[in-house]
Amino acid sequence: MRFFRLIWAHLTRSKRRTFLTVSSIALALFLFCTLRTVMTSLDAGIRASDDTRLVVRHAASLVFPLPLAYRSRLEQVPGVRRVGYGNWFGGYYQDKKNQFTQFAVDGPSLFDLYPEILIGSAQREAFLAEQTSCIAGQTLVNKYGWKLGDVIPITGTIYPGTWQLTLRGIYKASTPDADENAIFFHWKYVNEGMPQGRKDLVGIYWLRVASPSDAPAVSAAVDAIYENSPQPTKTETEKAFQAGFIQMMGNVSLLLTILGSAIVFAILLVTVNTMMMAARERTSEIAILKTLGFTDALVLRIVAAEAMIVSLAGGFVGCGLAFLVFTLLTFLKFDLTAGGMFPNFRVLPETVGWGLLLALGMGLASGLVPAFTAARLQIASALRKVA
Amino acid sequence: MAGIPIVYNLRNLAARRVSTALTALGIALVAWVFIFTLALSGGFQAALTSTGSPQNAIVIRKGSTAELMSILDREVAAAVSSQPEIARATDGTPLAASELMVVWNLTRKSGTTTNVVVRGVGPKSLALRPTTHLQQGRMFRPGLDEIVVGKMVSERFRQCSVGDRLKLAGREWTVVGVLDSKGKTYDSEIWGDVELFMPVFDRPVYQSLTLRLADASYLTPLKRRLESDPRMNVEVEREDRFYAEQSGTMATMLRVLGLFVTSIMSLGAIFGALNTMYAAVGSRTKEVGTLLAIGFSRGAILTSFLIESVLLALLGGVIGCLLALPVRSFTTGTMSFATFSELAFRFQVTPLMLLAGLGFAGLMGLVGGFLPARRAATMPIVDSLREA
């Protein structure tokens, strides 16, 4: 670090250029962090899943329901501790644009299966005691400004009609990846409102097993029971179920990776160019340094360090900006959920880590050519060229 | 006095070959990303908007936002089919098809799984979609365990080539044909006989009814009469509008993503162009002084440097466009929220998009070149001539 002042002098020689370069790297890394956060937010469901929870659905697709009668049979499967069930409701609040996760569930088992749902016992009892009640996540409640006791009309698209739900509880999620943008109400309420032929149908069953190692045996046992029935089942861990959902989105990650690589590469080219121009302008200075006795290796390190500092500064600014912007937007209750697809849009610490690593890589790559050119510079010819 | 010849700019760009190439490539990549995202959202939207026809109407249950959630009883379907506004086939029967739609989990060739739309169709279904035809094989025979699959399904999923046997609803079905609907959503569907599908999939009701209007203007009276009939409880929508609405959420999301990425990225590239042009101006201080001394106006100098910057950016734009051409052959699939299943589509690169990419690149050059050009144009003659 003895030469820090020298490097600093180089960087401040053209303040405008340094500023522009740092800014363009910062923008690239801001984009990198954003795109990666889109990906990690899609995966939030996987991170929030519990290895002792299994999901049972119709083998063909989630769209097909299972009979309610499966419940008592599932409870008898060895290894199963608790059975819950619910239907994806798929409605909207007031306007078609207001869509979020809505589940019609079996109330009592919900809290046993999902300890992630944190709610006061008084609110919980109030919810369980009333068939037309509901509980909603804190984020959702904040977004629409609901209060306890409010009647929330939810219009069904799968279950026709507008359903009046009284808000009896507000829950918080125990982990940052769990969904606080959801509303839960009673399966029984919906079931009673359905015509004959659409009664007693269940979208998914949730099973709790004693330990993750029981999961494969329980899954196989459940699927074997219904293998030849008209409604065969597919049982998998919650993690696998969530992963299946993301697979359905198609190759989003590939598209984002293509975009991200193009961005990083474009800015890398820009940075390489700037570093080369900066070094070219200083040909005579470098020749003088060498005349003064600076070795080739030292000159190489000084020029490379300059590129690294510029790059890392851009990295810190870009990643920091991404972190700040998205935290602030969430804090200001700005809706980043995209209709429930990203229940938790937040920049993960490892995303910032990868971003900084990338900045380091860009610094190395952009400093390489000018550093070697400077190291190989012949004093005599360089001084002559300038004169 | 006349402007500075463009050849001066071209030679300058050629003289600083490496710098020109790096800056142009940087801008090329930005233009490429711009076109890429346009092609992505354009392709998705085109698949849906091209699907409907203004001549057709689709009938679904009131309150359901999409076919999948709709239910139409046989009686309702029969009543709708007998409406006078419906066009007639050559044999005098109404051109209308009641259809069943379910989604089924299939395995992609890559091994991952996703939902695919399985549509039970009637004898008029194909006639209602004039641009859809069999690309390979033949149509299924009603009553037999036969299906035809969309082109994209055939390309992307296992067991979906002609002659393959595919398991659906506990039965094995022989794939007898491949449908080509010219990029419409039917390319991502599987079709079979609706009367056979109903018992096999245990669905005693239809999901939707598609009909051809004898005249496009008949939509309004038909819609008014059916929707006001409480026994029907249906919604009537022009088919093209129905599909266009379905593209909503996803297309908007893709467009927002594209806009967000390209606008931030272009700012980065403009910074790069600024650096390059400032360096160009800086290293040619003496030249600028000379140009001024021999009588070129300051306006001519400003224009000249702007032209140089725009030329540099356009070079990048052209490279970006060339790189974007192969994007046309990309196909991808994503989930359509309306059907809860995969909609595969081809990226769409239109001449307009390429032009937009080129214009975008030019704009970056103009913005990035302005400040350095102004600096060149405002140099004091004496000082600039004295400089090294």
C-alpha cells in the first residue's frame, strides 16, 4: 500500500473518467443483483419449505381435485402425524388486478402444519370459531389497509360468486421466505356454497411426517393406495412440489442468465476500453517511473491495482444501491410481489457477495491488458514517441 | 463554410481501431439485449393475440376469467349453438364447437415436467380455426383412442411424435397427427374427441363454446341477448379480444423487465461512449485547433464530433442487429396464467424491432457524444494549438 498515493493520483487525474467508469460498472452490478434477486425470489417457496411436510395432489395436475374421503385414509398411513387440506381459491379482491394467494383450508390443522404462521392465540381462536372468518398476512393487510373485523369481499373465478370474509386475525411469517401476502379462510364455508357435484373436493392434502427420512416411504405408500383409483395421487416433499412450480415457469433462469451475461460482458468491454485509454495517455509517465527504477512487476501491479479499485468501487456502489433500493421500496410498501409471484422480493446477502466477486473479476480482466502493456513498455521507445 | 467531410470521422474511427471496436461492441450488446427482450415479449404476445379471430366468438361461464375455470352444461351449449347469428357450414349445421379443456402434467424432453392443455374438440373445431392444419399424419378418428398434438408439444415433450403412445387419464392414446397453427396457442395443445374425453377425464361438462359469426357485426346483439338471459349465465367475448386479454400479466411483466434492463444498461453504455469520445477529443486537441484556425466554424466541429459518435454507435447497432437475427430461431415456453400450463412460442424479431434497436444505438451515440463534442467546439484556438 506504499504506492496508494500514486494510484490515487492516477485515479484522480481524470476525475470525470473515473466517475463514468465506476458508474457504468455500478449500473451493471445493480442489474446483476436485480436479475439474480428475481431468480432467488422465485425460489423463495423452495427455501421456505419444510422437509417434514409432504404435498399430495392429483397425479395428472393440480387442476383436478381429490375426494374429501381420502383424508381419513391418509391419517392411517404409517408415519403420517397430521393431515391438512385446502383448495387454491384463485379469486380477486374488488378488482381483477388485485390477485394474491388465497387458500380455503381446514382451519384446525393449518396451524399444526404451518408453524411458520405466527398469530396470537385470541385471534386464532376467533378465526377457528367462525366459519366465514379469515386470517391475512401482515404485508397484505398493510397493502390494503384492512383492520380486524373488516369484511373482505373476495370474488371467485374458480368458485363463482363473491365471498364475504370477516378478518379475525393477522399473521406474521416466522421466516423471511414464508409468504406474508396470503389470506386463509375456511374450506367448509366454500364447500357449503358449492352445488352438488362440486362438493367435498380437495385440491391438495398436506401431510406432516415425523422426520425427513420418512418422506420417501410415506410418499410411496400413499401413491400405492390410490394407484389404480379414478383419482390417482402424486405425493412429494414440499420442496419438490415448489420446484415443480418453478419448472412450469419454463427456462426463466436461462433467459435471465443470458441477459445478465450480456450486460456484464458489455460493461466489461467498456471498462477494458477505458483502462486501455487511461494507460495509453500515461505512456510517458510510466516510462518515467521505470527510469526512476520502478520494476516491471511493480508497474504491472500498480496499473492492475488501479483497475481493481475502480471495479470494486463500482461493485460496492452497484450492489449497495440494489440492496438499498429494494429494501427501501419494500419498506415504503411498494408492491414488488407481481401479483403474488414474488411474495418476498429481497436481495439476499449471497447475491451481494456474488456481485462483488464479479466486480473483482471485471477488475482483473480489465486491468490485464494495460498492466502487461505497461510492464513490457520499453523506456527508450516510449520516451521517444512522446517527444 | 461547408461542414467537415465525413471521411475525416471515418478515418479517425479506423485509426483508433481497438477503442472503436470495444466501444462499438459494448453498444452492440446493449442493442442486442434491447432487441432480445422485445423479441421475447413480442413472441409471447403474438402467440396469444394471433390466436383469436374477430369473426369468432367464445362463450364461457359468467365470472370465469379463463376457459379453464369455466363450466358450460350440455343444455346451455345446445341452446347457444342454435342462435341465429351463427354462420352455417356447407351442410347447414351451425359452425360452433363445444370444447372441453383440461390440463395434464407431461414430461419435457429435458426431463422436467409441466402442464399441457388437453382440449376435447368437436367436428367443427378445426374449421373454426382456418389457419390451423395438420402438418403431419392425420386427424384423430372420433371414438377411438387417438389424439393429435400441437407442433410445439411434439417438439418439446416426450412420447409426442406421430406413432407414439401417450398415457393420459389412465389410458394409452396413439398420436396420429401433428397440428401446425402458425404460432398460435394451439401449437401448445393436445386435441382429441370431446365426446370420448368427457367420460375418460370424468368431466361431464364443457368448458367453452367457440362459434363463427355469420357477420362480425352480429356480436353485439348476440352478446346482449345471451348475457341478459339468466338461464344461460354466460359471457360472450370476441375471440381475438379474449386471447389478447390472456397475455396481460405475463406480457406486461416481460415488457417491464425488458424496459428496466435496457434503460439501465444503455446508461452504462452511454457512460462508455462518453469516455471514448472525451478521449478522442482530448487526443485531437491540436487537430481541432487547426480546423478552427483554417476557418471551420464551431458548429461544424460540433456536428463533426456528433457524427463521429453516432457513426460509432450505429456501427455497434448494426452488429447488434446482426447478432439478434439468430434469436428468431429460439423457442421457449413459459407458463400462461390463464391456462396454468405451458405456452411455447418462438421469439419474434420484426424489421421494426431491428430498426428500433438501430435507432436506440444511434440515440446512445448522440447522447454520449454531445458533451465531448461541445467541449471540442468550445476550445480556445490559441490554447489548443499550443498544446502538445
